[in-house]
Amino acid sequence: MATWSNLNLQNGASPLMEQIIFFHDHTLIILIMITILIGYLMLNLFFNKYINRFLLEGQMIELIWTVIPAFTLIFIALPSLRLLYLLDELNNPLITLKSIGHQWYWSYEYSDFNNVEFDSYMIPSKDLKNDNFRLLDVDNRVILPMNNQIRIMVTATDVIHSWTIPSMGVKVDANPGRLNQTNFFINRPGWYHGQCSEICGANHSFMPILIESIPLKNFINWINNYS
């Protein structure tokens, strides 16, 4: 999860987020190279006294400054397109989770199991324990198995919300009357925090998301005990 003074992206907890971080670093390197080159050229223009009163055209230099940006855009576009296809890819999900946004809490349904559904409210500050996080902990966590493909379907009952887990690279709008779908794969066990990312009213900041990733065997035991 994000911590104080952390300006970087959160550590990736899914293959998709790891690819997003790689793409971010790849693009940032290209932008730094462009910035250095443009800065160097501008400083040269400011501080030299070279002039050419008879220069009317320079087809070679125009060709160069057209071709180089085109290749630069290709180097950015190809990884970007690959990432877009990875975002939409859905390979035989193990389970389906349905998330419903309300003002101002989330409710969840495990569509593959009978009677496994619950509401998830933020724990008020006065009820927090010593190991809880303020504004991020909930009374009912979402329990999911690690190392398995998970499909999530997102909707809302009142206004537009957004179900977001930054460390997994997941952000899905919850629109009333519409069912949006995406998928993710959790690499390792742990707690993964998120928050509603669409301004949805007065208590928008008080409807966090908390996923607990556990081994598949423990998940089956949890389902059996819950049922």
C-alpha cells in the first residue's frame, strides 16, 4: 500500500501491475532522453551567434526531425497496445466476485457459491485497533485465493462509484444499471487496500476496499465455514 512521502507507484501484486510499472519506466526513460536533447538544443540556440541569411530550406534536417519522432512514438505505442490487450484478456477465471457500490459502502457477492454475500463498511476511527489503518480498514474483508485468475463484475445502486486496487492495476467504474467486468491475478498473500476513485458524494472518502489474499486451501475452508 502507499505510505507517507512515497512518490512512486505501489509495488505490483499482480502480473498486470508489474507490466504497467515496466511500461511506466520505459516511457519515462524516453521522455527524459527527449527532455535532455531539447534542453541541449535550446541552450545552444540561446548562446551561439550563428546565422545563415540565405537558408531557405533544409530537406534533410526536416526529414530527420520528422522520422525520429515517428520512431519514438512507435517505441511507446507498441508496448502500450500490448498492455491494452492484456487488460482485456480473461482466461478461465476460477471464481467470480460481484462488487456493488452504495452511498457509502461496498457489498460483495461470490456468484459461484450460495449465500456468500456481505456488506463492507469502513471501521470508524474510534473503533480502530492498534494494527488497523485509519480510513482503510473494513469490518468485512474480501477474501480471495492467490495464484488464480479472478473475475470481478462491478455495478452500483445509486450514483457512479469506482472500484480500485492500485497495487493490482485494477480500476473499474461502477455505473447504476450497468455491469462492468475485469479480471486480475494475485501473485502473493497479503492485504491489498483500495478506495472509491469516483467522487460519489459527501462520504466518498469513507468507503475503502480491502482484499485479503490467501492460499486456495484456506479459501476453501473459509467458504465452507461461511456457508
